[in-house]
Amino acid sequence: MIEIKSLSKEFPDKKVLHGIDCRFFDGKTNLIIGQSGSGKTVLMNCLVGLLEPTEGHILYDGRNFVTMNKKERTLLRREMGMLFQGSALFDSLSVLENVMFPLDMFSPLSYKDRKKRAQECLDRVNLIDAQLKYPAELSGGMQKRAAIARAISMQPKYLFCDEPNSGLDPKTSLVIDKLIHEITVENNMTTIINTHDMNSVMGIGENILYIYQGHKEWQGTSSEILSSNNQRLNDFIFASDFSKQLRKSFEEHEEHLP
Amino acid sequence: MGRTFQRPERMRMFFKKYYSEIYQLGINSIGIVLLISFFIGAVICIQIKINVQSAWMPLWVSGFTTREILLLEFSSSIMCLILAGKVGSNIASELGTMRVTQQIDALEIMGVNSASYLILPKIAALVTMIPFLVTFSVSAGMVGAYATAYLGHIITPADLTAGMQHDFTQWYFWMGVIKSVFFAFIIASVSSFYGYFVKGGSIEVGKASTNAVVSSSVLILFSDIFLTQILS
């Protein structure tokens, strides 16, 4: 479990996060949602240590990441996997070499076993046939799947996904969402997904944190989100005319139920 | 800087990267070094013979001057200025692109010391390869000078050989090698600095690449003055 306590982040010109308290649970897909510029990415960057929070604490199963020294952080980071918005695969390495990279760097396994583990991960994301290709030869969805395989190769306890569906078509987005959800349950990982894709929210959102202008505005599940009375959340969730109509018909349907 | 020179997490990975950088930064530069040195060697010989040598000078002056220019300045300093353009922009744009596409962030989150993993092999590889490049440059320059003798008939091969062998000081060669090692360190570290700390997008990567070349070149020119004075 990851617990955030009174987390704030201030840049010289702007305060982005204002005292956020939140818990992200094991074996669940935890979502951080919010409008562009609300502070989602800053929050995730603080969680993984790419940014230092101004105040507050981040507890990884009780271990305070903020007060750790460099060595302790490096060790904890080996328990993390991250899927970046742009996949961040290493251009000069093949897909197989990309997935093997964390194993080559930190695993005591032999070359044969490392390769076997990487191929298992690629098989899990249905990309075994593309193992010898280079990232530039892959489609956006395939790159995301390769990045997932790399992120899970060291069997991390914590998986972070920064807008995993950005730039993907709705069908491929569903495949990626399903894959992340299945891997989370299989490995009992604490997965945190930073998204504003409503399909993801409704499909795999088991614990959703809504951030509004750097403040924690709402937290709940995907089933609770539809019946929430939080006006800011509703404005965000039902921003399009289509979704407003959908909500209206959902409410009408509920009224007609005996 | 401190993080760059920390002990690599896995020596196996360091050497893998080191060999690939030797190929990318060193082996891939041999062609341009040979080509430029050949023509510059030939041109120096022609210029000295036609514009400097006169009746009251010994016949070996052209060969002697060509050798001294190649050994003392061209194959170390000028060749490193040229390499600053080729290798420096390569390093800065590679690291800059890795930064803006979050590949460096990915390394950091994996727990890898990205500065040590990416920069140290580049510095080590260029410092290792530069003495060879200097040697190739001197050799190609001399071959170019001989081409003017055998193909252009500007000077007789005997006069050129006499000049090349006249009053040879071995230290001049080592001076060029020592200077080039310093310059290689400047090229790799300055270019890595500009590439590694890029913020923004493709425009910033382009700017970093330009800044890397300009800064490396200026530093090479300044340090050349001091190194020449110290080593002479």
C-alpha cells in the first residue's frame, strides 16, 4: 500500500499540490484523475521521486520515501515499475533487450534465465513475435505493451502508469487497460494510473482520486462516481454532451425502476 | 559530475556500453579523420612549397614544415575541433533526445545512475580512441603530402622524405597525443552536460547540440594555449 500524507509541492512561481492525503491499495488499479494542469503528473513525479515534495510524506508499505537517503531510494526504486506516457523505450535496443535491461542491470540470474524471464513478460503482453524489432518499428499500442513488459520484468510491487492510453485508439486503449488490470491482480501490485480517459475510469477504476487545482476533491470507486453529488467531479466526468445525455438517461432509468 | 564518475552498478553493462561508444564515437570517426587529414596534409605541403619555400631555403623545408604542423597542431587541436562538431553534436543530441523522451527518467526510476551509465562510457571511449585518431590523422596527412609528390609532382619524394625525417623530435608526437586526450575529455563531458540537462523539446535539443559544439570548441582553443605552453 502507498500512503500519501499532507503532500504539497511548490515551484518558485506556483503551488501545484496542496496537502493531499490519500491511500493506494494493493492488488487494485488506483486512478488519479483530473483536468490538464490539475497536478496529476506532479503528484506522480513526487511519488516516484522525480520531484521532491515541499511538504508531506509518502509511505511505501510504511517506509517513508521522502526521508530516505539516496541508497535507500535506489533500492526502493527497484521495487517500482513505470509506464511512461511516451513509452520511453530505449531507441538503440531491441524490444527484447529493452525488457531484459532491468534484469541485466540488477538481476543475479544467468543470461539464459534473464532472456527466458524477458520472453515470458513479452509473451504475457502478446509481443513475443516482435522481440527482435526496434521501438521505432512498433505501433503506439505495441510500444505501450513493450513498456509494460519492461516495467513488470523485475516483478515490481508498485506499478506507475502515466497516461497509458494517450495517443491510442479506443480499442487499443481497452486492451492496455485490461492488460494493466490483469497484471495488477495477478501480481498483487499497487498500481497507480494517471489518466483522464473516462473509459479507463469506468472500466478499471477500483480506487479513484480526483484532483482539482492541486487539491484532493473526491475519492471513491467507479460505481460511486456516477452517483456522486460533487459538482466539480460531475463537471469533469460529464464534460461532453454525449456523456451528459448518458447520465440523464441513466438517471431516468433509475427513476423508472420499481 | 560526481554522479558521472561513481562506480557503475554493473561492470558488465558498463563495458557493453563502453564498446558500443568506442564504435559509435571512435571507429565511426576514422573515415572523416582520414579524409580531412589526407587533404589538409596535401594542401599544407603545396602551400609551403609554392608560397613559403624560396631559393635560399633548403629543399627539405616543405616536408619538415608539413610534418611539424601536422604533429604540433593540426592532428591534435584542429582535428579535435572538427571532432567537437561531429562527436559533440552526436552526444548532445543523443542525450537530449533521451531526456525529452523520458528515457533518462526511465533509467532513474529503475534505480540506475543515469549519469554514470550514459556519460562515463562516452568519456572513457573518446579518451581511449583519441590517441588512435591522432595517429591516423598524422599518418593520413603525411600520405596526403606524399600524394602531392608522387601524383602532383609539386615536390620530389626525396626532398619530402628528407624534410619529414629532419630533426625529428618524438616528444612532439606525444605532446599532440596528450593534448588530444584533454580535448577528448572536454568534448565528451561538455557535450554530455548540454545534452543531459536539456529541458523542453526538439528546439531545445537543437540548441543544446549547437551550444555543445560552440562551448567545446572555445574550451579547446583556450586550453590549447595553456597546454601548449605547459608541454613545450
